[in-house]
Amino acid sequence: MQHLSTIILALLGLTLATIAGFGFMSGSYLAWLALILLALLPWLHNWIMAKRYLTWKEAYSVGIQTLDDDHKRLLYLINTLDTAVHYQTDIAFERQALNEVVDYTQTHFAREEKLMQTHQYPDYPDHKKQHEAMIAKVNEFVQHYDSDRDGTIEELLNYLREWLIHHIQGTDQNYSGYLTSRGVH
């Protein structure tokens, strides 16, 4: 399932090359159309790959440099895990990438929660509960990953991508104004 888009693009390329070859032999105009479409396949592949990787947008900024840097690092680590999974690197590299995402997420949460506590952020308890729920869910995925890697990893990646972006754009944006008004930058 992980490589379905690659397989589809390969089959499409083979089909287009066959149409182009037979088209040129028979003098059909379809040969040129197939050749043009074949030339567009690398662009299509890059577009599909770019959609799967997370990229930093200024809209994600919470206005606090250390936390923005943490968020950027988390995006990078999730992308590294995605690469390890989809380009069939060594299983040890994949596991290391997964561990780095989990470990750095906990490091980030601790840093964020300390800032909230230090500055008496009123929604700290609810925010901490979101962090705890996320860690519990990721731990569930990791347990399933240990017994069913292929059946779990894609779901885990999707969860990490969606959760991080929604959390940054949602509850993290809520503390931004509060903490920056208290001099945290």
C-alpha cells in the first residue's frame, strides 16, 4: 500500500512508452501525446511526493523562537520518518527515526509546559491533557508497530502529521498571545 503511487506511476510510464513506441511505428498522432505525458511524469511524481512532506509556514509561528524551532524540528523528524518508511531504508534506521520523533516530541512538550507553568498560563491543565493524550496515542501506535509494522506505520505517520499541524494552529496559537504579552519571545 505504501508504494501504490510509485507502482501506478511506473505502470503509467510503461503504458505511455508503449503507446509512444507503437504510435511512432504506425504514424499515429497519439505517439506525440504519449511522449508529452511521459515527459510530465517526473513532475507528477515530485508533486505527489511534495504533498506528503510537511513544510514550515509562517502561519504556524507562535511568536516564540524556541517553540517555533521545536515545531520546525518536529516537522523535519516526521519527514525523516516518512522517508525512512517509503524509501525502504534499513529497519534500524526507520526505528531510530520513529524513536527520535517520540523523544523530541516529549522534549518539546516539557519545554512548552514549563513556559506555561512559569508564566501561569490559565489553560495549562487542558493543554497538558492534550499532550498526554497525544503521547498515549503514539505509544499505542508504537506497540502496534512492534507487532505489525506494515499495518501501523502509515496510520502513525498520518496521525503525527495531522495532530502536529492541528495542535500548532489550534491550541498552541491560543497561548501565543498570552506568553508573548509576558515577554516570552
